[in-house]
Amino acid sequence: MKNINPPGLFDEQFQLERFTLLKDPLVKLEQYIDWKIFAPILDVVFSKPENHSNAGRPPFDRVMMFKVLILQSLYSLSDDALEFQINDRLSFKRFLGLKSSDRIPDSKTIWKFRATLIQEGIIEALFYRFNQAPDDQSIFAKTGQIVDASFVEVPRQRNSRDENDQIQKGPDPGIMDGKAKQTAPERP
């Protein structure tokens, strides 16, 4: 039987520091987004009587729940898979501001939060604003499988609309270095 060492007091902190050194994309995202800009919109939606209840457990922080939806979108996860990943991954917990001992939103809670935003017709506006924030700073989000979601800086577009139209049209097909197109001779 292997000798298993008990967890050290700072093991989690050391692991998170290692993730940062390995360029955890969520750390970079955290640097570029001011998450407080979403709070007023979310507060309005969830302060409505039909979206608010004093029964049951206290609700999760609304901005944190929106960040859960961001993770879901970036990593293409189902509600159940997202619940598992939040429980399993320290990088997700750090991004959401959760400690290992904190309560984690379950798949039903994630579904209900998203459904409320859809019902209120606000989810598109929230995601538009989220996508606009990194674009404003020339950051491009690459989504996909959980193993390759990352953020890369992209050069800003410097061409005008007219120049872009001309580039898309390409050169005039009738002109080829000042020579007319030559066709192959016909076979007899």
C-alpha cells in the first residue's frame, strides 16, 4: 500500500500558483473583465418578485452565476458536466471566487439561472457585453474543447470598410500584369 501524505496547509495555494505560471487562461480573462458591470442588470432581473424567493438556501452571487455561464460557453459544457468541472477543477473555483469548502451550484441551479435570463430576454445582451469587453482590448476568445479554450491577443483592424471591401473583391480579373489572358490552342 502506498504511503499517502495528508494534504498540506498551502497545497491548494501552491497548485493555483502553478496554474498561473502555466498561463491559466481564466486568470487572463479575470484581468480583462470588470465583472461589476454585470451586477446592476442582474440585480434588476432577480429583484422582480417572480424571480426572487426567500424560501430555501440563500441564492448564489449573481455575478458568480453569470461567470458560471461564461465557463459553460467557453468550454462547451452541459449543465451536469459544468457542475462536475466546478467541483473538480481548482482553476474554475478560483475564477468563480470559490474555496474548496464553499457550496457549488448544482446543474439544476445553473439551468434555472440561465432559464431566468432567457425568459427575461436579457441573456443575449449580457453575452454581447461580455464579448465586447475583451474586444475593446484586442483580446480574442478561442472556444472549443475543455483542453484548448484560451485567450489570445489579436492585432487591431486598421483598414477602412472600403479597403476591406476592395480586399475581399480581389484584383480586377481582366488585368493580369498588363497582359491579356492566353487560352490554350484548340485541338484539331
